[in-house]
Amino acid sequence: MNLAQDPVINRLISLMNVVPSDRILEIGCGEGALCRALAPFATEGVIVGLDCSNDAIRAARSLSIDQDNILYVWGEAEQVPWQDNYFSHSLLVDTIHELAVPEKVLPELLRVLSPEGTLWIVHTANQSTHPVPASGRTRTNPVEWMELLRESGFAGLHYGVPATDPTSEEIEMAPWDNTGGGLSAFVEGMLNSARKPSE
């Protein structure tokens, strides 16, 4: 992933409004490119990268040796090895095609997010470049994801749309109205956000 050239990823980092004390979880971190990009913003917090590949975790640790606020952990998205109500943000970036049962993953992410914590789901890659999971579902439709997020207990649902200024390449976040209205203008790829309600 070339973060420097990906407008969706760059806009994601801007929209997250990361503060120094934030604790951020990335599911499917791979070799840690996004974790390293976020680390300078959360200088007093921690970035946790979770991946089910031992090789990816080893590579990520090697590439991040100079950044002491990043922790890479082996694990499955369906069973995050972390305490409840801990993270201020959680990320799924170009990993949704690998989730065989997202209905199990989203409640787990809700569990580890702190109240008012935010989940970001990003899909920038061409769906055809990824193998279809065993479930037969790729789940790259934003309407399906909004329904799954709501059913899993998330609130404050938003989705990415092109900026109202036609000369801008920026992405804006529009509130979800449960009807799918406006999705004809949905940005290429997918950018969804949701928050954990206050307890």
C-alpha cells in the first residue's frame, strides 16, 4: 500500500482527528504501513496492529523498530486479544474481503472500542483482485456494511462521498439515513465510519 499516493487513506487519517493520547487498533495490519503512518499522531498513546499471519507480524516489527508506540500482535479479528472499552479508534483497511463472517467481527470491535470510539472501514482495492472468501461474499457494498454496523450495535453511521466542490478531490462524510440515498455518488472504493454509543 503506497499511503503517500492514496487519497482515500490520506483523507482517512485527516478525518480521524487523531490526538496524542489515542489508542488505535488496526485489524489486518499486514506489514504495518498504516500503523507507521499513524504513529506520529498518537505520540502519547499506542497503535496496535493485529494480523493472523506470523510472517506479516515479524515483517511489521522489523520495519517499525524505531517507533516505540507501535505494538504488533498475532490474532484473529473474531477474537481480539484485548480488554473491553480500550481503543479510541479501530480500522479495517482493505481487509474486508478476508472476513468470512463479519457478523462476528463487528461485535468484537464494538467490545474493544471505548464509548464514543470510532470504527473506520476502508476498501480502496479493486474487488476483482482479491479471492472470494469461503462464504462466497465479498461484502464491499456500503449498504450491506451499514446494515451490519447498525445490527451490531454501532451508531453515528457515515459514508464517504465526493466533495461538493467538483474541482476538489477531497472526500466528505455523509450521515447514513437508513435508505441508501445518495450512494449513487459514493466514492470509488468504500469509506464507512461508525461509533460506539456512550454507556
